[in-house]
Amino acid sequence: MALSLTACPSDDGGDEAADEAATESEDGSDASTDETTDDTTDGTEAETTEDETDDANPLCGNGVIDDGEVCDDGNKETEYPPYAAEDCMEDCSMVLATCNDGVMDPGEDCDDGNADSMDGCTTSCTINDMGVHAACTVYENGEEIDPQFNVSEGDIQNCDNVAPPASMAVGCNRSWEYLGGNLVYAAGGDCQMISLKCEGGALCPAGPIGDYDADTTCPEGHVLVDKTIEGDGVIVPTIKSKVCLLACESDRECRWNEADAYWEGPGEYRCTTTPLSGGEKVCNDARNNEL
């Protein structure tokens, strides 16, 4: 996974800053955040992991709509747009093409029919709780700023309910091409909890984000990912970061229908394990793991 972050400190401390990228090391722990809602809801939630889905609903993916299924397109994959009429969520819980048409359909938590995931309802027909993995952006002096390695103070939008532990800060990860050709995929922005330190290289920010060296336990429902991207020791710094990613059980929890304005295409958030998540499933764009 590779990440580019602008961050601000938690109530318990930490400096404001910058960017994140990935390659190695791993740790795991779990979490949840408070929810803020203002759109119609039906309380439908994903209930099983992929392995558990096989046991709880072994008929999902057989191409026949069986009891307890909203749809079944003959596979257990959440397709990418443009959606065919029969395309179905990987757990057979939602028809993809009808999400975001302004009408509440089976499996949807909300549907306001617009392209804004920072209002009450996301484009993936889930409630915007302004917690970890919510859409976000960053402003400075009243203007939205580029999602680059940024050491300036920023006003992070829509991460209001992210509550990091004392050693971490709130960050808004956004799509960007970082130094050294590291590509970041974070469609619509991605609220995170982060600590980061930078070593060597002329491009280190003025200070760290949070306290990377402190022992860190993520809140329940989140997974701790510890990663390092090596620099050249001269210009490009070595960046070490810890991030609490949202644990998940289904793609429905992961803003699967988010457009990426920077890369001018669909985002690819899915509920998946990563090389750094210790076997835990998290909401992530798998293209970040190639770096």
C-alpha cells in the first residue's frame, strides 16, 4: 500500500503534516468510530467475512437468486463501473447498478442520487459517518490544496469522527503520484489515523505526525499497519508510518462505488487482506499494494 497524507494532531498531541507510502512491516489490531447520519437508513449491514459467507450463504454466486439474496450474478466479485444490470455485490446483498439512483433499493443504507460522498450518504449507498475511511479533502486559506507531500497546516474536511489514539493524528489520504513514482490510490479521499516520522533526505517535513515510536493499539474495529518506504538518504527521505485502517467483512463497507477525480476513473476500494494487514481484511485499494 502507498499513501499520501495530510494530517492534523489528535486531541492528545501530534504535529500536522504530510504523506505516507508503503512497502514492508506489519502489525495487527482492531476498531470502530461514532456515526453521524442525516439520510434515510434501513439498518442493513454486512454480516460475514468471505469465508463465513461460504458457510452462511453457500448458494451465493450460483447465478440463482436464493432465499436471503437480493441478487446473484454467478460470481462472488464486486464489479467495477460501468455496471451491467445484473452486476451484484460480492455477498449477493445489493444490485450495483441501482445504487445512487436516488431510490432506496434492497441492501442500500441510503440513496441520495448524487456524486457527493461527503454529504449524509456516500455514492456507495452507505451512511457517511465521518469516521475512518470516510471521504475527505483538505483546505488551506479557504482553498482546496493539492494532495501532495504537504507539511503546511490544513483544514481536513469530513473526518470529524475520527478519534485516534494518543500517539496518532487524523489524516486525509488522497490520490497522488509521490516521489520516486509511487502511485497513491485513495478515491474521494480517505480519512485515517496515522503516526509518521521521516529520516534523512532533504524533503523531510519540519516535524513528525504523532509519535511513531510509541506503542500503538488501534481502536476496536480497525487494523494497525506498520510500514516503511526507503529513501535514498540524500533527497528522498525514508518514511515510517503506522496507520489504523478500517476492518471490514464485505465490500459494502468500503466505498466500492467511489470515483477518483485525480486518476479520472473509478476507485477500487474493496474489503481485502493486504501484505501489511497481518491476514485481517481492511478497506483498501489493492493497487496500493503493488508499491
